[in-house]
Amino acid sequence: MLLGSLDPYSVANGYDLPDAVRIGDDVLSRSDIVGAATSVAERIARADRVAVLARPTATTVLAIVGCLIAGVTVVPVPPDSGASELEHILRDSGAQAWLGEAPTGSSLPVVPVRVHARSWHVYPEPAPDSVAFVLYTSGTTGPPKGVLLSRRAIAAGLDALIQAWSWTAKDVLVHGLPLFHVHGLILGVLGPLRVGSPLIHTGTPTPKAYAEAAGTLYFGVPTVWSRIADDPAAASALRDARLLVSGSAPLPVPVFERLRELTGHAPVERYGMSETMITLSTRADGERRPGWVGTPVAGVETRLRDENGSAVPKDGESIGGLQIRGPMLFDGYLGRREATVESWTEDGWFKTGDVAAIDADDFHRIVGRESTDLIKSGGYRIGAGEVETALLGHPAVAEVAVVGLDDADLGQRVVAYVVLRESVSERALIDFVATGLSVHKRPREIRVRESLPRNAMGKVQKKLLD
Ligand code: MLC
Ligand code: AMP
């Protein structure tokens, strides 16, 4: 079973857990989840694909588990999505209804989730090849693409992490990450439901909330860890934890060192993507090297290739494009055959788009992205192209170039260089992106220029922007 701890027979035979999931003001026992989510499954069993407005609530957890019980594909929708991003996700995914809450103004039907409803019908386990999620993720250009994740991939991906992190039912997982990405949703909700360890979702991932949760296993993006490292009282409250895990963006070495000093734990760093789940990690029982993301997890193979496709030596110094194979990889981008084909080599390796070095012990160091047009801010993947297109939709904007600049808190912050046709405030442009795309993709800064540096072909030379 994908969610092994929710096996209805065991739950009925005494394997209940009173606080399986704490989220917001709600506490769900294992039998609450099985009963209410099976009731959700009964309501949607005839649908193929439904959208879930993925706020961190009990409703979202029950909606998602209900779909997994019924074998219905879930399209998790960022709750801060703006109008055009929302429209794109709904049209592109072909979602037939909202399950749970719907954003205002959407014309799709809404199927409510009733937290107190119960059904004890037992559904057969859906086929392993069936698509569990369509997760929307940004590319360098164009609107986000839908990543198809099968049940088989999720099971393999979670099992590899369970092994790497010695994750057991005795752990209590704590995090406050969003429920529409691999990190917060697949690892952070399906992980504990597969393992049988309780989950405490803190809502916003503040240092204080992490300190008060008193868990054993903590997940965070580097921005969360850097804020904890700046709060010695909160950090020292994590001394009793077993494992602190960082991922979704590079963990700065000074943050790693400060966490080790304040918490007594060297954090485990792991590397992943929406398309691949988590493929590299340091181990609960192994070396944790600052600046390095560890070795391939179970079933994963990696290699480095240069621009000509030639092998790059694994000497810890030479860098190349990181390519991956493994059982937790996605099944392609929904409706984008060409983009899917382009992301694989002819001999069957997935091209991550990241540049890495690998040493003789198979330890990996992620050096950066091949394209500067894919920005990571607070752990969110943001395409420069989608923000540029959004800004060009504003009547005052004549030209635009979007980049990710180094930021002590967010890793990178989205900065837009603009040439204006008429005067407009910085705030108005930022809000324009936040209401069109999504709040987390908004530029944090607008820099107005007379012109943008372009080459002879008219292409903006982003490296010359200042
Ligand atoms: C500010 N706000 C605005 C606004 N400006 N709202 C509307 N319009 C504007 N112009 C509000 C926001 O709504 C929010 O309100 C508040 O300001 C702060 O928002 P923020 O500035 O975006 O928050 P921030 O502090 O920057 O968030 C940091 C963070 C967040 C770390 C909490 O970036 C985060 O959750 N990151 C996680 C990303 C993640 O999970 N990535 C995983 C991808 S999977 P309010 O009231 O809502 O607080 C992956 C694979 C792998 O990468 O390897 O894991
Ligand atoms: P996403 O699709 O949002 O999961 O983003 C995936 C990208 O996040 C990867 O291609 C990397 O660029 C980046 N990433 C994830 N984990 C790490 C890490 N531990 N170190 C450096 N980059 C990371």
C-alpha cells in the first residue's frame, strides 16, 4: 500500500494513532483519516482528475488521501496563485472539479470535504503505474509544466528516504512547508503516512513554531534553517531532535556550521526536483559534509556530462551537467511530448539542468543551474520567463529582464529590470505579478533603467545588468 499506515484492516484492529496528523487547529487520528478520506473517495470515485487548493489544512490532507484511496489524480494548486496562473493550471491539467475549497470566481464545480464524515468501504489499491499527482513546476520560459508522478515513483522515492534517514514510526515529523510541492506534500505528508510516524505541520515555518513542536525529524528549506540559525533560543530547542533535513535549494555552509553549533546536529542535506523526487542525500548513519548533498539514494545512478555529451571524471573538482536514472523519476510533462523528450538523453538519462561535481566516494556537490533563467527563491522554483511575460502585460512596462540575485535570507531574490513607457510605482508592478502569477513569484525589487544591455541580435545580456 502506498500509505501503509492507513491500511483499514490494521486501523480497525487496534493500530490507531490518536495524533497521526496535527495541522492548523486540527488533530486527526489514523482512524479519522481513514474514515473521512474514504468518504471523500466515495464522492469522487468517478472523476479522473481533481484540483485541490493546497492550503495547509486538515481538509487538504483528507482531500489528497481520499484521491489516493480512490485512484483519482490530484492537481495540487498553490493557494496564493494569481488569476492567470490559476487559469493556466486548471486548463492545462483538465481538472474536472475542486475538491474541498475553491478560490473565488472559479467556474469549476466544487465537491466538499467533510472532516467528520466517515466511510469504512475498502477500496482495492490502485495500479502502481497510475498517475497520483500532476505537480506544476516552472521552466526557464513559458508557463509552468505539469509533472506526472506515479504511485510507483512515489513509493520508490519514499522508501529510499526511509532507508537513508532511518525513518521509523517512532519519529515525529515536523515541518511548515507548502503542500503543493514534492518537499512539503510528498515527503512531508505522504512520507509520515507511509512510515506511520506522526506529523506536526506548523503552518508558517517560523523558528518559534519549530522549537515548540518537539519532534524528532525536521524538514526545512535553507531559508527556514537560516532563520533558525539566527535564533539561538529556537535552535537550541532542537537539541533533542534526531535528524534535521535541509533541501530544495543549497544550504549555505555558514548556516550548516551554525546549526551544528547551536543544535548539536550536523544537518542532513538532500537534493531533488519535482521531476525526480529526492535522488541524493547524506545519511542518518553517514558523513554529513557541508556544501555537499551526499550520495545516490537506493536505486539511483548519476553521471556528469559536458556540453558535447562526453563523460566528466568523478574527481570532486571537474564539473558537468548532472544526469540521473532511478525508479522515482516522473512519467513526463502533461501534454508536452517535446519538452519531455528534450529532458532525457537518447540513452535514457534525465537531464537535471543542474551542474555538479562528484568525488571518488560518490559524494555530490551541486554547483548551480545550467540556466540562470531558473531562479530558486525561498526554495521555490521560479522561471525568469514567466515573470517577464507577466510584467510585459502591464501597460507601463516597455522592456524587462528578470534575474535571481544572491539574497542572505531567500538564497536568491527575484529582481526585475524594467524600461518604462510611463511612470508606475515599484509596489504596483510587484503587486501586478503577485495577483497574476502567485505571491511567491513576485519580484522583491524593481530596478528602472533607461535601456537594457543587448547583443547584436537584440537579446538582453543579463550578465551586464547592474
Ligand atoms: C507580501 N505579501 C504579499 C505581497 N507581499 N501578499 C500579496 N501581495 C504582495 N505583493 C505577503 C504574503 O502573502 C505573506 O503573507 C507574507 O507577505 C510573507 O510572504 P513571503 O514574503 O512570500 O514569505 P517569505 O518570508 O519570503 O517565505 C519564506 C518561506 C517560503 C521559506 C516561508 O519561501 C516557503 O515556504 N518556501 C518553501 C518552498 C518549498 O517548499 N519548495 C519546495 C519545492 S520542491 P502571509 O500572511 O501568508 O504570511 C523541491 C524538491 C526538493 O524543491 O528538493 O525539495
Ligand atoms: P523543484 O522542481 O522546485 O523541486 O526544484 C528543483 C531544483 O532545486 C533542482 O534542480 C536544484 O536546482 C534545486 N535544489 C534542490 N535541492 C537542492 C540542494 N540540496 N542543493 C542545491 N540545489 C538544490
